[in-house]
Amino acid sequence: MARRDADAAAFAALLGTLTPNNQGWAQHAGVLMLAVAHSSFPANGNPNRHALYDTGAASAQMALQAAALGLQIHQMAGFDPQKARDAFAIPEGFEPVAAIALGHVGPAEALPDALAARETAPRQRRPIGEFAFFGSWQG
Ligand SMILES: Cc1cc2nc3c(=O)[nH]c(=O)nc-3n(C[C@H](O)[C@H](O)[C@H](O)COP(=O)(O)O)c2cc1C
């Protein structure tokens, strides 16, 4: 985790792992984070095949908590995991899964046109029937 104001070097390092598109807006976030999965159980070293699921679930809970506090997180697949590993000395057995920006929502007009259009477009969610099935796959 790196705060833009308090941990400028770490913030810049994390920002540098993001794709140029993501850097464009994420540079203004108050905080940048990495969601990292622990691929094995610390107690016995056995593989944790739910590590990615756990990490995504934890991030989703953070999204809800942020919203409850009047903040917002923005999750990103658009980052370079190897760069993140190098920049923060993340050891083997831990997988950088996503980058996350946290902050207060800024005005859409401050964004470049394409991002402003995305930000203000009506949210469309896929119908549940497209991805939840009864009985059998796609049943
Ligand atoms: C795993 C994952 C990766 C994502 N990667 C990116 C990304 O690299 N850049 C980006 O701008 N949005 C990315 N998104 C989308 C945003 O996090 C967010 O879901 C999207 O802007 C929709 O926002 P809304 O829920 O307010 O409609 C990603 C979302 C998820 C779940």
C-alpha cells in the first residue's frame, strides 16, 4: 500500500507498474495498493488452490467497505506483475493479482474524453441468466 502524499517513492514505484492508460488516472488516487495472493498455507506449506478466489473476495469486501466510508476503490488487471514483484521484493509463493486505487471520486470532467465517457455512461450489468445456470453448464 502506498499513499500519494506520505509515501511518494513507493507510490511512484507502484504507479510505474501500471499500464499507461491506468497511470493516466491512477496518479491522482490518494492510495495505490497491490492485492497479493499467498499460494500456499503458512501453517503447512500445502498449496492453497483458493488463493486467487480469496484475494478477489477480500478485494470485493474492501470495495464495499470503501463505499460505506464514502470512498471508492478501482481494481486493475492492467499492471505488470513482474515489475511489482521486483519493485516491492515480493517473494516466490506470493502472486501479485491486481492493483487497486483508493480515493475520493473526482469530477468526471477532469478525465480525458474517453475515460470521462466511460465514467458517465449508464452502468449495464449482464443478465444473471448469462452466467448462472440451473442443473448443468449453460442449462
Ligand atoms: C479484475 C479486474 C480488473 C480490472 N482491470 C482494470 C484496469 O486495468 N483498468 C481499469 O480502468 N479498469 C479495470 N477494471 C474495471 C474497474 O475496476 C471497474 O470495475 C469498472 O470501472 C466498472 O466500474 P463500476 O463497477 O463502477 O461500473 C477491472 C476490474 C476487475 C474486476
